[in-house]
Amino acid sequence: MERALAVMFLGLTLVVITFVFYLQANAIGLLYWRSFQGNELTCYYYGGLSLHQVTFHDSQRKCPMTRESW
């Protein structure tokens, strides 16, 4: 019985830590993808439950890791 409770506790702890990391990664904009069209770079960021789109022209070839540059 104690072994089952220990496994359930570790599983629940892993789920909570994973969820907290996901929320933190969303809060600072680490989850994103990009697309190129001609001379435009479009970066799509997840921010909580919404999606933000930022477009750069000519000057930038990489998406910023954080949303500070918005």
C-alpha cells in the first residue's frame, strides 16, 4: 500500500512540476515558432492562452527569445 501511495505521489509531483514549467515558459515567451516570407520574418509566441504575432522587416533573421523587444 505504501508503495502505491509513493508512486501516486511521485506521479502527481511530476505532473505539477511539468504544468508549472509550461506556465513559466509561456509567461516569458520561450514557446514560439517562426516563418519566412520574402524579406519578412514572422514570429509567433504563445503567451498564456493567447497567441501573439510579431513581424520583422529586413533587419532581423532570428526571433528574440523573450517578448521584451515588443
